[in-house]
Amino acid sequence: MTSTIELIQVSKSFGKKNVLKAINIKVDAGQIFGLIGPSGSGKTTLVKIIVGMDQPSTGQVQVLNTQVPNLKLLQSIGYMAQADALYNDLTGQENLAFFASLYKLSKEVKKERIAYAANLVELTPHLSKKVLNYSGGMKRRLSLAIALIHDPQILILDEPTVGIDPELRKSIWAEIVRLKSEGKTILITTHVMDEAEKCDQLAMVRDGEIISNGSPATLKSHYNINSLEEVFLKAGGEKDENNRIS
Amino acid sequence: MRTIALVKRVCIQMVRDKRTLALMMVAPLVILTLLHFLISSDPNTPRLGVNGAEESLIDELKEKELKVIQFDQLKSPNQLIKVKDLDGVLQMEGDQLNLTLTNDDPSKAKLLQTKVMQAISTVNAKEQATNLAHFVEDIAQQQPNAPINLNQIKMPEMSTSYIYGNSETTFFDQLSPILVGFFVFFFVFLISGIGLLRERTTGTLDRLMATPIQRKDIVFGYLIGYGLFAIIQTIIVVFYATKVLDIMLIGSLWNVILINLALALVALLLGILLSAFANSEFQMMQFIPIAIVPQVFFAGILPFEGMPDWMQIVAKFMPMYYGGNALVDVMYKGFGLNDIKNELFVLLGFALIFIVLNIVALKKYRKI
Ligand SMILES: Nc1ncnc2c1ncn2[C@@H]1O[C@H](COP(=O)(O)OP(=O)(O)O)[C@@H](O)[C@H]1O
Ligand SMILES: [Mg+2]
């Protein structure tokens, strides 16, 4: 079966700084794929390259068997940025409507999707408020709703649950799992280990390199450890040793 | 379709931002009004102190719209000027006339000097005429038989006619077309530039690149969105200037609006283009002295012919040079559309180039 997202030897440098080093990733359709790593490890850079908002210095990115960047492809990708990029002087409703009209949606579908997405993130009662008056958590939720607005085949979520209270986080994860059951592919970045447990596949990123990948269970059995946190530390440690030897 | 979504959004944001709206619509009117009253108000008549001059000269000076104040004795002119708030003092010492000018306002001093010289030469001419008449009489008495045909020289009547403007024309009449264009240019530049800049700094422009919007959709969305407000602003400013301030408008009002719209278009595109090179509102303001203020100098306020060659070349790259000339042509000289079409085409050319540059500049965000 062909992969939904495939990165082949993707490297990225900003000036002299190598932020990503020869990354290979395959994400199969219908999976929740987690990119886990400390902040500054290159996760955001990686997902931006997948969406096509940034160019890799070398290497190739294919999404749905199409070379990135591609405008048509963006119709099938829902992206939630790490930093909320919202129009503060517009209401939640207007933000949703604006982004919805950037996708090819009929009027009825648009209305339906706005209601659905707002309800999902529990923002329906706040839709007529200006985003200016939203709390940090509400802004995150609105960003997530915008990512879902056009019912995309692929969801790329950059640290979606940061600043969201545990209860809502739980309901968001329930929704992610439900979306997966609909056959959607989800790529999620996080630095929280317990979220990593919920992914089907994981790639651990450190300093722009993938230090380990596989399902949470495989990773744990491979290192013979029960917590992913320790896997991360151990995989990182081995890497360091290898580096020292080579 | 996506462009329309962007236009709608820009409009909502603009209407909500009352301050910016007021800046765009009202500020040009306030500045124009102030300048109108400042520049077109009559300069007050120069005050001249006079000491020891003959009666004929004083009469002549009074003819010249000068406030003449006579002093019987004079200590020091400097002292007198300060105490009596004079613009100059004229003293007769023997055969010598001394004029002391305050010169705190050089243009007023020049005017005063010219008037005094004119008065003196008029008096001289009159004296000469009387002397001549006496001379002729004397000769006639001594040689009664000789026919003397000395025709009195008739002073030629002079009437002045004006190709542009009339005797009432003030500096403001020539300046105001340029100012109208400049304010449209300036405010449209600032507001559209900061509009797109905000989109950059809040990350929403980056976020847009994750949607299927095309770079040209963004440029045209901004162009049409802010363009609508620029049109409203242009119409308000032009109507206010011509109907309320009664600025001289000889040509067609529609041509004035047309030129201003072309200027607004260029300003809008220049604004969003330069915003690509600014990281904050303050950096956007830094473009004003570099990209905007010099435009005024080349817009026709300073005489173009007097500029050094290289400056004349620089002027050709300034949109306001074409806009200012076209506006003076229509408003002050009454030229028609046919006379200004070249200027309009050049402005549209600027706009076209800026559109392309804007679309290219957005490549920084997404290659396609
Ligand atoms: N536009 C950029 N220019 C220069 N350096 C950048 C840029 N974007 C990211 N970086 C650097 O790349 C590294 C990875 O950043 P990022 O992808 O945001 O990491 P993460 O999302 O894992 O926290 C960081 O060291 C960051 O400073
Ligand atoms: Mg990040």
C-alpha cells in the first residue's frame, strides 16, 4: 500500500544551521502518526515542509502521491499551526467563515461545517465574540476548528493540545481517534509523552534527526522499558554514544 | 472567489477599525483645511518707518499698500524696529536714502524693498517730468518764435492677462492640486501597507499559505479591499477640496478623481510591497521619509526645470511627479483628458509593475 505522506531524505538548513538532517518518514493512510521531541528539535519545520509552506533544502516530499508543494493538495490538508494565527479583530464565526471560503465548499456545506467544527471544540456559545477576547485555550480550539473546517483527508496538527485543559484535551483526542476511524490520516506533533501513547506510529525527533521510530509497543519492547519517556532518553543516549564512536 | 473572501474580510476589519478609518477619511481634510487658511490668508501689510523723507515720496509709498509711520527724529533704526514692530525703516540723511530691513521674513523684506524702490523711481520720474516741463517753458519764453513740439510722452496703459489663473490666484491654488494628490497617496500607502504588515506579523499570512489560496489572490484581495476605501477617500478629499475649500478647479472633476484613483492604486501597491521589507509598524513608518516625502518635492511644488539633470531623471521614477503634474494640468490649467493621458498611462504602468513585484515578493512565503 502506498503511503499518504512520504519524506525521502529531507534536510533543511536555515543559513548554516542544519535544522533537519536526512529525514525519512512514511505515514500510512488511516494512521495517527506522532512526531515527538523536545522543543527546538525541528518538528514545526518538518510539518511546514510537509504542508508546503516551506521548502526542504534537499530531499523530496510526497503527499497522496503528489509532489509537494501543490495547491490542489492543500484542499485535502487541514493544518493547525503551533502559534495561533487568527484574525483578532474578527469574531470566531467570521474567522471560521473566512477560512471556509478559501476552500471550495458550497454554501450549505460551509454552514454545516462551521457549526460542526465550532461544536466540536465547544466554541458554539462564543462564536459571536471577537477573538481578541478569547482565552489562550479558546484560541487553540478555534485554530483546531479551522483545521477541520473543510473536512480534509489529512490532518496535520502542530502541538494541538498545548494550553488546553485536561478535560477538553481528552475530548479532542477522542475526536482525533474518531476522525481516524473515518479513514483520515493524522500527523500530530507533541512533546507530551502520554499523548504519544495514543499514536499508532511514532517518530522521535531530536536535533533534527529521527532517533527512533515504530509503534509505541515496539519501541517499548525494543528498549525493554515501560515508559516512552525513558525510551526517548535511552534512544537519545544511544545516539550520543554512536556519535562518539563514529 | 477566494479573492472575494479576502476583500470581504479586509472590509470588515477596516470598518471595525474606526481610528484607521478616521485617519484615512478625515485627516486629509483637516490638513488641507489648515493649509488652505495658512497659505491663502493675505500677508499683512508691511510696516515701514520713515524719517526725513519728502512729502512726495511718502505719498508714493502710501500708494504702494504700505503702512507708513513717520518719525520726526530718529535715534537708531534697530531700536525703532524692535519697539514699533516695523518691517523696515527708511531714512533720509542729506542726499542719502538708507533703508534698514528687519528681514525676519525674507520674502516680506524683498517685497518691501521692491515697493520702496518703485516708489522712489516713481517720484524721480515725476520730478524729471516737471523739470522738463519747466525747461521747455523757459526756452519758449526766451525764443518765442521757435516752434517747440515736444509731445508729452504718454504713459502706456498696461493691462495684465493671465494664461493660467487670474490676479486673485494664490500659491495655494497652484499647490493644492498637488496636496490633494499627495494626501491620497500618503494615507493609502500607510494604511494598506500596515494592513498587510499586520497580516505578516500575526502569522495569518503564513497560515494562509496552508490553504489553496494563490499568491495573486492575496494581492488582488488586498488591492480590491483597500482599493474600495481608497476610492471613497479620494472622492471625499476631491469633493471637499473643490466644493468646500473652493480650490480652483478649471478642468473636469472626473479627471481629477481619475488621476487620484490612479495615484491611490500605485500607493496601495507600493504600500503592500514595502511592507514585505518591514517587520513592525515602526519600520513601516521608516519608509515614509525615504519613499514618500521625496515624492512631494518632485510633484511640482519645486520648479522642475531648475533641477540638476540627475534630479530630473530621479523625478521620472516618482509616481507623484506624474500625478502632481496631471493634477496641476487639470485643476489649475484646465487641461482635458487627452492632455493627461500619458501621465495616467505611466501611473498604470507603475501599478502593473508593482502588482507583479508583489506577487513575486510573496514567494518568500510559498514558492507556488
Ligand atoms: N525561519 C527560521 N530561521 C532560522 N532558524 C529557524 C527558523 N525556523 C526554525 N528555526 C530553527 O530551527 C530549529 C527547529 O525549530 P522548530 O522546527 O520550531 O522546532 P520545534 O517545533 O520542534 O520546537 C530551532 O532551533 C529554530 O531556532
Ligand atoms: Mg514547534
